[in-house]
Amino acid sequence: MGPDEQRFPWHLDWNLLRTFMVVVEQRGISRAGDFLSLKQPTISSALKRLEETMGHQLIVRKPNEFKVTRAGQRLYAECSSIFGTVSQLPSLLQEDASELRGHISIMSASHVVSDHFDEVLSRFSEAHPRVSFSITVANSDEVVSRVSQNRVSFGMCLLHREPADLRTQILFREYFGLFCGPRHRLFGRDDVSLADLEGEPAVSFQTETEGGPLEPVTRLRLRAKMSTHWSGMSANLMETRRMIVANIGIGALPLHVARRDVDLGMLRQLPPDEGLPRINIYLLSNPRRKLSEAEAAFHEMLNAMLEDVPLEDRTYT
């Protein structure tokens, strides 16, 4: 390292990195100010100082335009990683306690339902009551991003391709079927065939795109010759369920998740009954993350479950 590089971390105001990260995540200086309880000129001044320190424009600021430059994107990735490392410090400092302590943060796609995961969660919590958990729901792309940025302990989500920089394990598999709500004309019929679904309005997930993790679900709707123009869309499973029940359209849901609503008379499964799309739900971890004792112990218990329980037994049909 040259002299300038050696002096750089000593001269840098690290608070500027945190402010910049919030500006990017809030997608605006005003919203960042509200988030940090700071005035807009203070945020603008901090951003300008950081750009002068870095020698690069980080954000394009024009009326009705917000754009992070290439240099800004690279800096944001590093800031997120730094933030994730700093977030671990309280847990790391508790490792000399006689009883296992710490915090485990999990980010999950909406309504990931796994009896096997819940059993591990229950056994771990009973064995280590001083360890706390937080579970945040986000779309699958955001889950991958936050695990890559070292912002959370673990992630659970769908994947259309496995990230090269993350460790991925199949947590469980689920099958998707088509469902309608009690207000739909087919709900009370005894003899519903696949042909009855032709042209029906559809409710879909945002990940039902070409090359997306739920593309097989799109092919299921095409197989039923349903309308190719969706009437409702959401990234959240429970909101997709809401639209199906409200008769906005027919939609696909995991069979084991919808089972309770079927039993309660809130949903009805429609044809086809065979050849349904099978979707993997993955457990994500970051090999570059220095796991706290609590995180390492929880990961070890999860790995033991994945090794002991065959995938076919973690496939919910």
C-alpha cells in the first residue's frame, strides 16, 4: 500500500459510509433524512464530502432522477458488507459467557412453511434460551442480496440460479397447484375439468417470469390455457392468497401451505392433479461471514437435520 492508501482509513469519516448506504437503500436524500432523523442539507453535505474523499461521483442527483453510479454501486456493496460485520460485534463479544448468547437474524421469502425447520428452531430455542432471533420477510432477490452483503445470518428463499458466492442447501421441496376462492363459479362444482379453466383470469407471483424461480408455475397456467394477462400480482404469498379468496383470479399456491384453507372451505384446489411443478426452497449462508457461536451452533443443528432427514421426507406433497 502506498502512503495515501495507508492514511485513507484514518482520515475517512466512517459515518459518511453509513449515510451513503441509507441514501442508496431509501433511494433518495429526503427519504434518507427521514430515516436518519436528519435534515436534507445535512445528508447532501455528507454525500458531497464522501464523493470528494473517494474522488468519484457516487449518485446522480437531478430533478425526478435518482441513479447510483457504477462507483457508487461498488461502494454500496462494500458498505453493506462493513455494516454486516459491525452488526455481528455484540454477538461476538458475548462468546465468553458461560451460557450461549447472541442473536440470529434470518431473512425469508414470504410464508416459507417447513415443519422440519420449525422443529430445529424449537429445539435450539429450548436448549439456548438466551439466544434471540429476528425473522424478516422479503422477496427472494432481496434475501440473496442481504445474505451476500453479510447483513443477515441466514436466508430462506427460492432461486432461479444458485449464487456462486453463497452456500446453498435445499431446505425442502414443495408442489404448487391451482386454487380458486369460495366466490368463484367453479368452487362448488363437482365435475371440474382442466378445460373449465381456459381463459380464466389469473393471479400470479412476481417471480413467475421467464427464467425466474417460479417459471414452472407459469407453465402450469399455460397448460390450463388460462388468461395470459394477470388480474393480480404480488411478491407475498399471503397477499396472493387474499386475491384468490377475493376472486380476483385463479392462482397457484404450495399444496401444503394451502391445505388448511382447503379444510376450512376458503380455497379449492383445481385441476390438474398430476404433473404439478416442484419448487425447491433453499437455505442460504455466506461462507465469508464470521459466524458467532450462536450462529455456528444453529447452523450445525440445521446441517444435522438436513443430513439426517432425506430430501424425500422434506418434500411436501
